[in-house]
Amino acid sequence: CRRDSKVTIYGNGDKYFAQFAFRVFKFLRTHNRVFLRCHIFFCVGNDKNSRCRQGCRNRKKRSLSSDYHTQVITLGPIILK
């Protein structure tokens, strides 16, 4: 969400990709290897009623509606120095 001070958007997906950075957590203990797991959803660009066009909103449920195109991405291990 662009209004979130923890998110920096470098490219908003006008092309074939989007680039962003976020600060959403910090580790409580020191770890040398971590895994990241993200649940993401995609919207059709010209759908004026899509979730992407609704802007920022607080999430109240853990699950996403089945009308979204969803994907789970896992990355790791990431070696921390």
C-alpha cells in the first residue's frame, strides 16, 4: 500500500513487473539462515472492480477471496552475515 510508511515502491507494475521494498519485521534472535514465504495476489489491470483498485484497507481475515489469482512464493535459505 503506497500510504504505508514501511513500503517503498520503485516500480508499480506498469510494465511486466513491480519493484518494492518493505520493513515489516525484525528478528528477535540472531539467525544465520532464514526463509521468506509470501502469499501474493494478482489483479487484472483493466478490471475497475478488482481488489487492486480498492486501495489500502485493513485486512480482517486470514484468507483471500477465491476470485483472486493467488500464489505462494518461498525463498531461501537466505544466508545472513
